Amino acid sequence: MVAGFSERFDTEFGLVRTDAIVAVPFVAGAVAMVLWSRHSDRTGERRRHHR
């Protein structure tokens, strides 16, 4: 996707910048997992947090 974006808009990303762009969704997912588990531990509620 990043390569396609680069071709379509005639721009170039270096290796580090491409890696940083690709890492954003994974970092967001990791943060969401930590916050979700903290909320589950704080409330003691496991049923809705199981999925």
C-alpha cells in the first residue's frame, strides 16, 4: 500500500520512513490491548472483555 501510494502521488519514502508508516496500526493495536486489559482488571469484568 505504501509503495502504491508512493507511485500514485509521485513521492518517495525511504526504508525507515516506510517502516514507520507501516508500524502505526500495530502500535495503535498494542496500545488498545493494554488499555482494554487495564480496564478489565480495574472493573473486574471479564465477560465483555473476552473477545
